[in-house]
Amino acid sequence: MVPTNTRLWSKAFIILMSCNFLLFFELHLIVSPLTSYVQQRFDAYALQVSLFICLFALSAIGARLYSARALAQGKRNKLIYGGLLLGLAATLVYPLAGNIAMLLLLRMLFGVGFGLVSTAFPTMASDVIPMKRMGEGMGYFGLSTTLAMSLGPLAGAALLHDAGFSALVLATAASLIVIFPLSYSLISRKPQASAISGSIGSPESGKPARQSVHGQEAPRPTASRPLLIPSLLNGLLSVTYGGLVGFIILFGKESGIASPALFFLFNAIAILLVRPLAGKLYDRRGPAALLVPGSLFVVAGLVLLSYVTTTGGLFCAAFLYGIGYGSMQSTLQTWMIQSVTPEKRGFANGMFLNTLDFGIAVGALMLGMIASVSSYSAMYRYSALFMALFLLIYLLQFRRSTVAAASAAAKRQSQADIADRLSAQ
């Protein structure tokens, strides 16, 4: 249901944030430590390690191509429960994998399950957030994603080091299991009338609204031109994160840093500080106020990281990166949601998550290739170039949109002047 009041912190919104946090937490709990585990157990090289991130992400993307349409068709319950069960089954079998090929297959199956579920929660959240507070609301909701992406690798690395791979798998499975009762409290309720027909529906309902403002069936999600630029930018930003989540532990070994996973803790601290302010700034000033300075912070964090050899330097690099990444990711997601009509929010969220995963996959693969012929330190310097491209594309887009807006305003003024002269005669 699209809300008609300005209340943000509803029970549904809080539960959705919790479900989304647990979903991404269990993902990142194992994804970064898994690369270290694979290298140690199977003596894998950098390119093989990157496949565990790349193939997972591609599987999730393929699943979301179905899930966005399924959301519009009222199959939310099946998506959430089916995806959770598939992800849980694949996770529990990880310790039984005796070779790289089997483990890769399990990661792909997990990717399908994750892709089915991950589109539903942000779409449900965008339906309960007041439109006038969409930037602030999606900023807080996105905080659940980015905090999970920051805290998950830290907790996972500690579990792998202190308790072993089996304990890591059990913790991942436990996070998935907790989502079942939480999500049930949302999707098991009876459908409610949508405040705005054409919305994907209420998260309190088991099925989304299927009527448009004219009483006709809502159209299926289709590609939307306004999503192209923010999707491209989201992919470029995610490339840099792919290098972090895939190789930060291996980078620490190369650089002699005792606890490289602390990067994600310091990153989370920065995100906690910047995210509430970023959402409000977006509502007042738009994406430009966040994307331009944010990209500079990310570049500074990556370049500094490439020269780090101490925990103090790691803290500074992570803090700079976290300020940039924390402010930019929610900005891009909100921009995409506000660029489409309500019935396409599921598609917009799918595009956001797909470009996030695709960027991580490309980043892990390309940067893994760079690391295999140079070093992990050099790899992070190269990854900063993607943010230079990000900034160039956005500035060109901003200039074009500004010129178009000025031209439209001038045309309207000219028409108004002509109308005034005619009326005067």
C-alpha cells in the first residue's frame, strides 16, 4: 500500500529492514571468508577465487529477471519462501563439497535463491514509505543493506578463523532461518485496498494490487530509459566493492595487516554516520549533492588503501570509502525508484540489485585478473579508475539534464509571453 501519511517508522517498515539486513548479512557472512577458504582448501589462484563471486552474482541476476515479473503477478509468497528454502538447502551442503566445481554449483543455486528473495523486500519497503520522505526512507532502508555488507564479512572472517568453516555455514543458515517468521508476519496478512491503484501492493498483503488508475491490469515491468544512467553508475560503484569483498583478506596477507576484515567495521561506522544525513540531503538537494562528493571520497579511500600497511591506515581508508559508498548507494536506489511509476518499483529495485551484483561480479573477475599479474595493492589503485569514469558519466548527464531543463523553462516562458501579448491585443 502506498502510504498517505508521513509516518516513516511503521511496524512493517522496521520488519522489512530487519528481513533485508538478515538476508544480506547471511550473504556477506560467507562470501568474503569463502574466498580465503577456497584458496586454502583447494589451492585456488586469484581468477578461480573470483569465479565464486562472479557466478553467484550472475545466477542472482538471472533469477531477478523472473522475480520482478512474478512480483507484479502476485507471486510474492512463492518468491520469498521458495528463495529462502533454496538458499538454505545450498548453504547446508557447502561442507560436503569435495571440489571446486561442486562448490561453484552450490553457490550458483544459492544465487538463484537469493535473487528471488532480494527483490521483494525493497519493493515492499518502497510501498510503505511516504512519497515525500522517499529519499530519507530508502536511505534508512539501504542502511540495512550496506551495514550487512560491512558487518557480514567481519563476522564471517572471525568465525572462519576461530571456529572453522562448519560453524560459519551454521551461522549463515541460522540467519536465513530467522527470516522465515519475520517475513511471515508481513506476507500472511489479508490483502488491503491500495491507496493508489497501480502500486505493486501492500507489504501487509499476500498479493499485490493489480489495478491501474484506469481500472485496467497493471502492465508487466519493462525496461525504462530513466533507469539506464543510475543503473550504469550503480554498476561502476559496485565494481569497487567487488574488489573489497572478494580480496580484502588476501590483500591483508600480502600487506602484512593482521586483521584486514576490520576494514568492514570501520566502513560500517562511516556508513552509520553518513546515511541518515544523506537521505535528508537527497530530499532537499537531489542526487548531485551526494554523488559528486561521494565519488571523490571513494577514490580517496581506494587509493589510500592501496598503500596501507597498518591497521590505522586501514581505518582511514575504510572510513573514507564508507562515507562515499554509504551516501551514494542509497542515493542511486532512491533515484531509480523515483524514476518509474509505482507498478514498476519491483522492476526498478530488481535493476538496482542486478547492477549491484553485476558490478560486484565484474569487479571480482576483472580485478582478480589484475591481481594475478600484479598485486592486490595495485588492484585497488586500478579500481579507483572506475570511479573516475563514474564521475565523468554523471557530470555529462547532469550537464545534459540542466541544459534540457533550462531550454524547457525558456520555451514555457516564451509561450507565456506570447499568450500575454495576444491577450493584451
